[in-house]
Amino acid sequence: MLAVIAASGRRTVPELIDSSHSTTMPKADAVVILGGGIIGFSIAYYLSQDPQYKGRIHIVDAADRLFESASGYAGGFLARDWFAEKAAPLGEFSFNLHRELADKYNGHKRWGYLGSHVYSLSLDDAPAGVRGEDWLLAGTSRAQAAGGRREYGHVSRPGEAVNEDGTPAWMASQVGASWNAIAGTDDCAQVEPRRLCEFLLLECEKRGVSVHLNTRATRLDKNTDGRLSVVELEATDRQSKPTLLPCSDIIISAGCWTPRVWNTLFPTSPVEVKIDGLAGHSVIYRTPRYTKPFLNAAYGPGEHSQSKDQHISYAIYCPPTKSWTYSPEAYARLDGDGKPEIWIGGLNDNSTDLPLPDLPTDTKKLINPARLAELRRAAVQLTGMTNPNGGVAEDDLEVVSEALCFRPVSQSGVPIIQQIPHRALGLGSSGKPGAKVWIASGHGPWGISMSLGTGAVMSDLVSGQQPSVDVSGLRVELPAGSKL
């Protein structure tokens, strides 16, 4: 059964009623997913429709509301091939799954799925050779000289307002600037991530997935034959007695909180899960120059159409300039009601500057008004009303919401998708091997993009099947000379 409660100041999100403290003991053939973000729900979504898996599925989250970090507040930009070599197969696989899911369930309407055209803004006062998308592409096949990147033409449909340089009119004209179209709808797309998460939640609920809110996993326990295949669950507020949940698999997909969950369950393990929280402020706003979805120039009637998508989105990546010291990124997208909006972010803080809070729901307390003001200034310069006399654009933007979220960045630069052997759990002789333990986390700024692929691959692995793509390179880093 579903209960509808306010999950944020901006949306109303359906959540499952908390059932974590039921006295009924479920069957041991169950998967327990620790972390109720987009990765956890993607795993549950694909596993719940896998004919090879017949057991129960539980999602456990320490917060009392879902999607209060990156899963709900990220930009929602999707890419096919903007990834490091080890993660490239997963990235492309996941990109294709996003398209398939949107086609099957009307994702254009339900979570704002759109193909995206991507612009890189070059400014005269930017550091030589620096482009706004470089930080996302470091170590990837696209992080090459500009000449190695495919250039795309401007794609505004006839009849739509455009600037003199051919860019869409929602982009403000810049003095000493050039706009380079670097990717198109075949390679990039856009979603509204919270609505995608809500869709996954609803589909999981239809298939009997249990969601336990305000609940932490505190330790492993033995079953009747001495195997470590029972998870002890405790209410986050400790207002009720702990309960035991037998399981066959434990998947830790708690985003930035993954190391904390790992250290709680396996405090003596030699494995160190090196995932840090990259904090990022963001602002969502509306502009008078983007009041209806952009038409796709490749769309047409019948068999002569070059694209089945009537609408598209746009993305801008900018380098540091005298106006800002970071690399802003802005995405023109549709909200859950189909209304155009622009998300702007790129102003990040590492874990030293902004420590990870205890719960995702505590994040709002850490919002820095000065950082939001910086983003708003960038939004005005990039998409405000062009000043006919030159100079700074005028602010005619309407702020919809402001947020802060933490993205899980692994020190290896790629996600971790791996089973950790029993001998590496640090349990010694305290119990026989029991539940399989997995980690699926550390996706950095690509958690939304790689979510569906991660879910499908984890479903394969849990069911004992060959994974759909090679993820053998996505493993935890070990001390020199160590082996798993």
C-alpha cells in the first residue's frame, strides 16, 4: 500500500509505508538492498522482473524520506560515451536502457526524457585550452584535443527564435564567445531524476518489493545453522527494538554513505571502500525564453522523419572565467508536469570543505546562500535577457528551487560493482559463509546516467547469470599485493 507524503518543498512523492519493524520473519531467500536511491531502486526494478529470481526484495534506507540527495536533485544529464574505458561498456548499455524504458513507459511525459544537444561555451577570458566539459571527461575517450571531438551543427527548428549565431534564444549572447555543438541526441539525453526515481519506486511496489524507511542495518548475525545470513535492522531513531531479516544477498548501494554502511557491518575487513562525497549546489529556474518544449528539427511526419522524438533538450558546459572560478553546467529540461525549466550546477565542494551529513535529509541544513548566489549570477549571464546595449544580461529569471546534494565519487574514478568474498569481510571464524555481499556505488556525477545499467547488471549477477556487459574492471582498490 502507498502513502503520499511531502518529500521535499518542491514535489509530492509517493512512499511506501514503513514496515521495517514487522515481527513476521521473512524467508531467507531474499535480497536486501541497503540504500534507497536511484541505484538501489534500479537494482530492485530489474531484479523484480528477472524470471531467474524468485525470492523477496527489500530496500532499506536510513532516512524517513526518499530521494533527498543526488537521486532527487541531480541535473539528470545522460551520456552514451563520456566515460573512462573501464566504465564505458556500462555507460553505453545504461544509456540504451534509458531509451528503451522511456519508449516503453512514455518517459517523455512521465519523467521528461528527451534527447539532448550539448554546447560547449568558449570565452575569450577563459584559460587557454580549457573547456567547460573537461572535468567530466577527464580520463575518457572524449578528453582529447578539440579537433578530436565531433562538431555538430546548430539544430533549432525553423520558426523557433534563435540568436544571430544560430544558438537557441534561451541562451544569452556573450561578448567574445563562441558556441560549439559537441554532442547530439544520439549520444546524450535528459531526464528529471526525481520523477524517474518515483516511477521506479511505483513499479517496484507493484512487484512486491518491500521498502523499509527510517531503518539502518547494524550488524550481521547467524542463522540456525551458523551461517552469516541475517541482517539486524534498527530504527534510525532507536525508538523500537531491532529486528532480524534473513537474506541470501546483501547489496550496499548507499551512495556517499556506502563507506559508513560498510564499516558498520564489516569493521575489521581489510577492504577499504574509498568513496567520497562531492557536494554540489544547484538552482532550478524558468526563463521567458523557454516556455514550451523545444521542437526537434529532425522530427517529421511518417516514414520521412529522421527522429521519432518531437522535442529535444539542450545542455551548456562552460569553462572558468573572470566571472566565475568553477565550470557551470546548465540543462534545459522538462519538469514532472511537462513544464520547461533550467537546472544549473557545477559549483562543487569536496568532503573536506563540506563534510557528509549523517542522513540525506540533513543536507538542507548545509546549503550555503553565497554559493547559490554565485549560481544565480552565472544563470543570468548565460540565460538572462540579452542587454541590447551590450554588457551583463538582465535578470528576468524565476527561481523554482535551490538544492544541495552529495554525489559518490570513488577514488578510482569509476563505479564499484563487485561481490566481496567472505574471506575479505573480516569476520574471521565467527561464522560460516552465508549471504553474498555486494557493492554497487561510486558512480560520481554519472549516477543517473549509469543507474539502469547498474540495476540490470546487478540483477544478472545476483541471479547467477553472465552480466550483460563487462564490469570486471569496476572493483574496489586494494593495498599493494592484496588479492580478493
